[in-house]
Amino acid sequence: MKKTRSISELQLKALRLYDEFALFSDQCAFLCDAFAAVPARQEAITPATLGGLDFYSQWLKTRLVEIKIELGQIHEQLREFEGV
């Protein structure tokens, strides 16, 4: 019973992470387009634009680390089931 419950919890965690990753992927595609458009603009890059680029660059790096950690946890839990 405990193994079944743990597998169900792991499945829910994996499904939730997939949904979050799909949204993150869409956000990354939008940001990549926005980052590519900035140098193409004729106007000077404003401090606000630079601040936004810095903010979203940091957000991307942070979110990637969080996703990597969550995937590592799922990986470890799956390996535990493999040994059972």
C-alpha cells in the first residue's frame, strides 16, 4: 500500500513538474524573442530595459536550477523503486 501511494505521489509530482516546465518553456521562447529584438531597435537601450534584461536573466538561471533539483529528486525516488 505504501509503495502504491508513493508511486502515485511521484506520478503527481512528475505531472506537476511537466506542466510547470511546459509553461517555463513558453516563457523562455518569449524571452528569447524579446532579447533578440532589443539590439535590433534603433533607440538607445534604457536603464529600465537593462534592468529588465538582468532581472529575467537571473530568473531564468534560478528557475533552471530549481527544475534541475526537482528532476534530481524525482530521479532519486525512481531509483529507490528500481531497487525494491
